[in-house]
Amino acid sequence: MHNPLLAKAIWQHLPETDRLRLASIDVIDCLDSTQTWLDQQLPTLQREWRLCAAVQQKAGHGRQDRVWLSGSGQVAFSWRGWVAVEPEYVGLFSLNAALAVQSALITLGVSQVQLKWPNDIYIADRKLAGMLTTVVQRRGHLCDVILGIGLNRLSIALPSEAIALEGKIARLPSVAELIASISHQWLLRLDALSSAHGRAEIREAWLSSALWLGQPIKVWQGNQSVEGIWLGITDRGALRLATNTGEQVFMADEVKLRPLD
């Protein structure tokens, strides 16, 4: 069942310039996945975006086939639209999205927001939000992309390694405020992916808040693991690891990482 009241609230929190770029806002009371729902819709026109949010999400997509559950009062939504980015730089997409989430949180009064490669938002070494990018199709330098975001707004029923905005901010924003604020920052950052200068800015800004940068970490690739010092990321967003046998580079869809004890 659709929820027009929440859709209207999101719309009202968006500035006029953002509304002009929206093809639609769909808010549905209960979905398996906002990403799956958008994937089943027709693609938007160039320069237009479609937003889908769920009051409750039962099987949201996470990295490496993990599931993101989201109950009422939490934040779960996805965007779909066309992005001008060369295929080799798609790895920067999630990093740019993380910067948009970080900017929105800072604007709302959240401090000490850290970014975990490649697609997580942390506060106090605990996970606040995650995102997942799916390229649906390509047309030259244009990518039809779905970006899914899940954020813990309330502290109820969270695992011990997670954290919520509740209790960490003077005034807890509404779900509509959070979705609108993140969406606004995302639209501001979109064009950075299409130029060398913009991509360099993404890399520099992301590294300035990177969690565990310069520290010993363990990287898992399937059942294999590698230990080393995290050097940073390449110009395409891949992870650089200094090991005993030399530098190794890992793409985001291949691995997971943790700090060494």
C-alpha cells in the first residue's frame, strides 16, 4: 500500500531545484526491497530521478548477499536515474554517495561521521548506515544506476555492532527530513563523477574521513584473507593494501575488511 502522506512530506522538505529533477516519489508501507521495486520500473529520462522509500523493508539488498532489515521509523530508500560517469570510474559511485550522506548528517548536526570502504557510514566505530549501488544498464558514458540507502534512525532492535541517530543528536530528524536531506546532497554531488577534477575531489574528500586509513587491516576475498596496511584508494576507488609481498589492489565487489586486533 502506498503512503502519500510520507511522500508529500519528503517532497515538502526538498528545495524547488531538486523537485524539478524528480520524476516521482513512491513511498510504500511494506516492501522486500526498494532497489528491487525500482529495478522493476521503467528507466527514467536523462537528468530525472525516481525515489522509492519503504516504511518497512523486509529484505533490503546488502553487499555480498547480506540482507538489510528496516522497521517503521528507520530509513530505507533508493534512487534510480542516469549518471554521467565512464565505466572504469563506477567504483567511485558509492564513495560519492557516502560523502552525500555524510554532508547531510553534518548539516543535521551529527559530528564525527566516518566512512568505511566502500559503502558504510560509521559513528564511534559502529555502523550507522550502508548503501549499495547497482548498474542496470549503460549507454556510452551514461549509467542507469540504482542507489539503495539504509540508515538506523532509531536504536530499537539493532545488533551490537550498529548505532542509531537516536540519542546521538540534539533533535532527531523525521524520516522525511533525512531522506530529503540525503537526496539534496546527492543531487549536489552527482556531476562530480563526470570530470577528472570532480573525481579527484571525491577521492580526497572521502579519504579525509576514511575509517582505519593507515592502520593494519585484514581483507577477505572469498575464503582467503590478506593482512597489511591500508594505504588508501586508487583514482578508480579500489582499495590499496601494503603487504609483505608488495602492494595489492582490491575492487569493492570482491572483498570485505576489518581492522586487526
